[in-house]
Amino acid sequence: MKIIKSRGPEIFDIELEKDLLAKNRSLAKENRKRFDRSNILTIDIMGSIGSGKTTLIKAVLKRLGMGEKVAVIAGDLTTTIDAERIESEGARVIQVNTGKECHLDAHLIQQAVKRMRLDGVKILFIENVGNLICPGEFPLGAHKRLVVTSVTEGPYTIVKHPYIFKEADVIVLNKIDLAKPMKVNISQLEKDARKINPQAAFIRTNAQSGTGIQKVINGLGLKT
Ligand code: MG
Ligand code: ZN
């Protein structure tokens, strides 16, 4: 089989992309300092559209029961659906609409944080835009990064997206109740994840029912 491999970005984009990523990294460091100054543990939640990022955040919020001591930045292209769903759990929420951008970046987070009331906040969740490619390349300054994937994405999601899974501190496999009807082998997905990122915690969940949510809380080092 003939394989054509890209050796990176198009020639004219190389310098631009290098600058962009370097600028993002330096803003991410500033964000981290800001979070540390206020003692806010910040978690970047990444994953495909429909993997269950919002449902997972809602389930964690419910179990934590910390009300306004938790804040959420919800990233989305144009809608406020996720922010409204999360708000119903009592957390402070701010929506960031990225328009055509397929990921959040450290600059957007800096702007969002400036506009939020963060007094008394202990934990900040950032729900990234649904996408398994570029969010991994744009650290936001979060202390931990979590990637959610669900069995409904089929058997090859993890092997096909090694870069983002390498970035994760916690990998969540969601919708495990659907593994049988989807004919997906959960153990194989776990093996794929462990091979790519042996350090990350691998947690199986059904965020709808609450299965595995306590393990996610423990895996992220959140106190209950
Ligand atoms: Mg969502
Ligand atoms: Zn993107």
C-alpha cells in the first residue's frame, strides 16, 4: 500500500505555527500563575463532540456538591447549551464562544478569567471545544488535563489520536454501558491507552448513571 506522510505543516505556515504555539505556551504559564495565586485547581477537559464532556462535568459537580466553589468555563463554537446544562448544577459558569476556532487557547482563557468572579472558587473546569486534534497542542495553564472518549466513537479512537491521549493525566472511557451493542472491546481500548500513555489514570465511566464518577474525582485529586 502506498502511504503519503505529511512532514508537518505547509511550508509557509511553519514559522507562523511555531510563533503561535510559543505565544500560547507563555500565556498558559501566566494563567497557571494566576490560578496558583488564588489556589484554584484547574482542569482542562478535552474530547470529541458527543463523548460526554458536559455530562461528565455535571456528574462530577453533583457528586462534589460544592456549589459556587466550583467554576466552569464552557468552550463551544456558537451555542450556550453546555453552559446552561452546567449552570443547573449550581456552579459559576462562563461561556466562551470561539466562532470558527476548533480549540480554546490560553489567550481566550485569560480573557474569560478576567471577566469571572473567582473569589471563593476552589476548582475550575474548562470544557474545551469538542475535537481530538488541536486542543492537545494548546495548553491553557490547567494543572491537569483529562481526555474523555466514549465507546460510541468505535474501536480505533485512541490509536488514531495518540497525541492528545499522550497529553492526558486522566483518560476517561465513557458510555461503557453501550460497549456490547457497539461491539467495542473495552479492554482493548484500555490496552491502547496504556500503551500510548502508561502514566495516565484510565477510568471507565457511565456519566449518565454515575458509574466511575468517584474514581474520576480521585484520579483528579479532588477532595470530596
Ligand atoms: Mg459539551
Ligand atoms: Zn483547533
